[in-house]
Amino acid sequence: VVLLGTAASIPGKYRNVSGVYLDLGPRGGALLDCGEGSVGQLMRLFGREDAERRIREIRLVWVSHMHADHHLGLLRLLHV
């Protein structure tokens, strides 16, 4: 379980908007909420190559509700 952001209304390096990455081992990964800046947090934590691999292996993205701070990162996630 990797907390990408927990309590902010705008993305920041230390207090990002909502996002939780779950590493499911050989079954890939899951993302619970994908606030703006979630991809950047993955890159900072895992490095570019490993983050891109993890993003390609994501099998599920769950958005808890449609507030922008919970889904605006989806476009960048899909672009990677």
C-alpha cells in the first residue's frame, strides 16, 4: 500500500491530493482514486522506468466520488 496523497486540494510534493497505489504482486496493481499529481508521486517514489512499468500493469482504477481532486490525474495516467 503506497499513499500517493491524503489531504490536499491541490497537488504538492509532500501533501498531494487523494491517491493510493496497491501493489498486487504478479497480478499487477490497483489505484484507489487518481488525483492530479498521482503519476508524479509514482515517478518520485519508484523512478521513471519502474513507475511506467507499474502504471502499465494497473488492472483497476477505483474513483470514490467525482470531485476533481479524486480523478483529475486519470488523463496523465492514461497518457503514460
